[in-house]
Amino acid sequence: MASRPGRILVAGEINVDLVFKGLGHAPTPGQEVLADDMLMTPGSSSMICAMGLARLGNAVVFHGKLGDDAWGHYCLGSLRGAGIDVATLKPDASMRTGVTVSLSTTHDRSLVTFAGAIAGLRADDIDDALLRQADHLHVSSFYLQEALRPDCGALFERARSLGLSTSLDPGFDPRQLWNPDLLDVLSAVDVFLPNEDELLAITRRDSVADALRALPSGRTRTVVKRGRLGCLTLDAGELFNMPAFHIDAVDTTGAGDSFDAGFLHAWLRDLPLRECMRWGSACGSLSTRGMGGTTRQATVDEVDALLGMPT
């Protein structure tokens, strides 16, 4: 693989994940459900992606909002411990750090989030001086980051004008409005990384193929994450699917965010599209070996070993 690229700036949400594993079924009103295990771990799409990129040996800078509370200091320590540059992160006593409860069953997971400081990050908090420290800008959770969202397109345009490449993971819309303003942002995005449900909702289409073809054409490479079905993209007008790797999954929390890290790791090194998809799939799959999104994220050696096996 080519030499390591420059620094990656992840601008996004900060929160703690409380992961409950092994529920027989999702809770229903008025009933109690027992979990087999529980773990507190760094959470949020942005943090998981950033820590996955760092685990693969990338130089990562993180910028976001967090409270001056126990949750915030835990997240700050976790990012710092992963080797991520957190010099611009300043705990704010007027805010409360976000918390997500992840309820994981055998087949799926449900999330309950208190957004807290997540909604506080604004595009103008990410100034040109900070952008000039990086070569790539990644943003996750477009719909959760309510203060960032109105000027997200302008942020990407500023990044592009300063020579950065860009990527976006939209995340889930908790209000399920799926406002199509995101489509306007894509004109300034190099890599768009939705999962299948998100893509169908954003484009208001019934099939992945129709949804991909409905997206604005241009500079944006869209790769759709499909869990156990792998990932899919439209390449030269034709659909291309990369199968998933078969891993005995313990917990799927954050697997899509680790996919983002693997794909971007390869893409920033100018690997062919299919290799980028394999790297994404491998990192997403390997992350499911442990509880939470960050406890078993892949190293380069682990990905290399998995890529030597048939899918």
C-alpha cells in the first residue's frame, strides 16, 4: 500500500455508548428485558470512524462539542488514548455530553440517544485555520448535527477550496423526515457513505439501484453499506456489489462507521475502487468481534490477513 496520506479532520458528534448485548428481543412498553452483558464505550458515528482511522495508522484530528462532565472527559481521554489530535476540543460547562444506549439483539440493534452537545457544533466553529491543518474532511451524522446541518454544504465548499477531499456519512434521521437538503450538499462531497435504509429514505426510492441512479451525478462516489449483504456502488453505469466477510459477530454497533474508516483509509491511498470496498467491508466485519464500536476495530495486519481469505 502507498505511503500514509496527510491528516484527516473528523468534524462531528461526541457521545458515550452504553451497549447492552444479548437481548432476546427489543423491549416493549411495560416490560423488562435482560441483557447478557453491558459495556460503556466511546460512541457516535464520528468518534468510531475517527478511532478506526487512527487504529489503521492514519493521522487524525477531531473537532466537536462536549460537556465539562464525566461523559465528556471520558470521551476526551478515549480520543487522546487512540492517538487522535484533540487540541481544539474544549469541554464546555454550559453543555452536557451526549449519551446513546444501544440495545443489541441477535439480529439487529436499536438506539436511544440524548443528543446534548451533539447539536451544538456549527460550521463556523471549523475555521479555515483548522481546515488548513488537514488534507481530508469527514463529517458523520448529518441529521443529528442540527446546528452544523444548515451550513454543511458551505463547509464542504470551503474545504474543497483549500484543497481538501471530503466525505459524508448521513446517519439516521431520528425524526424520519429525511429532508432532501442533503442532496444539495453532495455537489461538494467526494465520498458519500449511507447505509441502504438511509439511501432509500433520502432518495424516496424503493430499490437501491433506483436510489443510486436518482442521486445527482458528478464528483460524488456513493458506496451503500448493506450489512451482511456487503456493499454496493454504481460504477460506469453498472451496479457492483462487494460481498461481506463472514465473521462470528458479537455486536454490530458501529460496524458501518468502521466500514467508513476502512474505505477511506484505502481511498486516500488511491487504491482501486474494488479494493476500497474490500477494505471497508473487512473493517466493518472485523469490528463486530467485540462489544461496542471501538473495542475490536481492525489493524492493517488484521485486514491484510482477512483480505487473503475468500469472501
